[in-house]
Amino acid sequence: MDGKAAASATLVGRLERLLFSRWHRNFFILCFLGIMFDAADFALFGAALPPIAREFGLGPAQAGLLATVGLVGAFLGALFWGTISDYIGRRTSFLATVSIFAVFTALVAASWNVLVLATFRFLSNFGLGGEVPVTLTLAAEFSPGRIRGRMTGSMMAAFPVGLVVAAALSLAIVPTLGWRALFVVGVVPAVLLFFVRRYMPESVRYQLSRGEVEAAERTVVEIERQAKVDPRGAAAQPLGIANEIATSERGVTVLALFEDGRARRTILLWIVSFCFLWSSNGILFMLPTILTQRGFGLSQAISFQLVQSLAAVVGYTACGFLIDWYGRRPVLFLYYFIGALFHLWFAQASGFAMYLAIAAVGWVNPGVFGATGIYVSELHPTNLRATAVGWFFGIGRIGSFLAPLIVGLMLEYGLGAYVLHTFALTFLIAAIALWLVGVETKGLVLEQITAKVKPA
């Protein structure tokens, strides 16, 4: 073991032994707010679409195409920013994604025709789509292994919180000030940039993977200072991870997801993501339409979505704690497997039981996805981690494109009674694919996981 490898292993050990501190709290808040604004921005457009369609004279098909433009932007953003942050750094990518989605969301308010609006929306979602995978990667690399699940899982609970915030803003702003005022609010996330520059350092693991040991040392010392830990007494126990840090290689990271025995695991994880986002976005976009076709009023249909979103906040947070206590594979498998049953329950329920069933659905959908993203980040070495997470989220968005289209066709051709069953089926497929990944990562340092999943 050379001196640089030993120093790198020691720095990682010092990060791992830290208790949850003021620094972790500040970091957590920044990440939480970034994801909350991301989710809120995503949902605001749905609330604004009807008045946008009226102002520009759009029909249903044209309005749907306008919404799809944003989804394509988010899809490409996840692929691009997840990959590029393995080359230019997590902090730089985080700053860029927040800047892009804040600026162009605000510019949507100034749109003077549909083409300009679509362009601004595409660009805002190009930033938005990259923010979550970059943030999740940062959180995974800074969270000590023993609390990584609960810390990062609780952070990802910001997504359903953002949906609730979006609903409240839409109700408060659109009826009185119009849809343009709603997007002016989109500039608020830019305030995060000041705090990011001051409180969010570059990932220590990323710095070490680039051989920047001195910069990583300065970062760790500053974190220890804010955590009130004396660096002079910060000698870490040997973790046996020096080789995993020292031998990191940088090539074409996307292709590397299919090399060295990773292809099977990559495909299985992409299946999980596709199936989840099929059911998640299918419900998010189409549940009111599904229920109104079954004879429910629009207000009641929206009330089901509100119950689902509130349950999701709890489900996200609970899943993060559960995977730390009982392990990733069993908890995630049960979330997906039992989630399939919950979707079937909602499909068959009536009366008040529907509210109980949709709350159960919300617990797992979207409650499981944040923890699944954590699992993906753990299964890859530092030089591939953000690429893997970005493509996991990006490939899943193909499901989010197809679900509204297929569900719409099913409703049009009289198959609406079976739509909710497709969500149950995709959750069942995700459960099987997740289990077949076959690796448990509970409580391990990221570099220990890298050694564990390395092909023989």
C-alpha cells in the first residue's frame, strides 16, 4: 500500500466515524430543499397546463405534447448530468443543475408563444432532471455507512413534500394571479446557490478518485471542525479499502456499466426503475382521469392524490430507516412485492376503504424509490456512481413517457377497469428484478461494497 492510498483510506475512515453533526444537518437541509424545489417545479407545470392551453388555444393532444417536452428534457438531463458529474465533480454539477432549472423556470413566465414556452420548459427540465441523481450521489458519498439509508432516504422524502408545496402554491396563485406568476416563483431555488457555495464542499470520495488528496484533507478537516471533532485525534480504524480508492479508473463511464460483470446488474436495476416510474407517473398524471371515468368527481379524485402524497412522505422516510435496520434487499423487495398487492387492493376497493388503500399505495409508491436510488449508488464505485444513478433515473423516465400514453389508450378503448392492474404488475416485476440483483449493502462503507461486488 503506497502513501497516497493509505492517506485516502484514512480520510474515508474519518468521514465514516463521524456522528450526525451540525455539518450533516446543514448539508441535509440543502439537499432536501434542492429536491423539494425540483419536485415542486415538476408538479407546477401540471397545475398550470389548463390555463396555458386556454391562453394559447391548445387542444388536448397539443397540451399533452407540451408536457412531454418537459419529460424529454428531464430524461436527457438525468443521463447527461449523472454522467458528467463523474467527470467535472458533484458540487459543480449541483450548482449547474439548480441554476439551469431556476433560471429557465422563471423565464417560462415570460413566454410569448408556444415554441418559446416549450424551449424554456425543455431547458428548465434539463436541469431539473439532473439535480436528483447528482444530489443523491453527493448524499451517499457524505453519509456514514451506518446511517446512509435513513439520512439519504429522509432527504428524498423532499419529493412528495415538493408535490404538496406545488399543490398549495397552485391553489394560492393561479386563481388570482394567473399561471405566469406561478413560474416567477421558480426563481426562488436560485437562493440555494449562495448557501451551496458556502456550505456544500466537493465530495471527498470524488476528490480522492481524482488523486486530489490534499484537497480532500482540507474538506475533511473543515467537516470535522464543524462537527466539533479534533482532527489531531481523528485517526481512523483501518477499513481495508485503500486498493478500492487507489485503483479507480476513468474511461467512458456509461459503457463501463456493462463491463466487468456489471451488465446483468445494470439491466436488472433499469427494469426496476422503468417499472416503478410506469406506475408512479401513471398514477401521478392519470389517476384523476381514471377515477372520473369510473364516476368520481374531480375534487374527490384529487383528494385521493392528496392522501397518497401525504402517505408518501412517511413512506419515503420509513423506508430509509428500515433499510438501515433490516437490510436493503429484504425491505426493498417487500416494498415492491407488497406494493403490488396494495395497488390491487385500491383497484378493487370501494367507499372509505379506497382512502385506506390509496394511503397504502402512497406508502410504497413513491415511498420506495428514494431508497432504491440509494441502493443503486452503493452498488457502484466512485468513478461510476453518478453515471449509474443518472442512467437509473433516466431509463426509468421512459416508463414515465409510455405510461400516460398507454393508459390513455386503455381508457379510450374501454379497458379502464384494468389500468390499476398494470401498476400492480409493474411493481411485481420490479420486486423480482430487485431481488435478483443479489447483493446486500447494509452498514458497509461504499468502498467495502465495491470490493464485495467486484467480479472474481
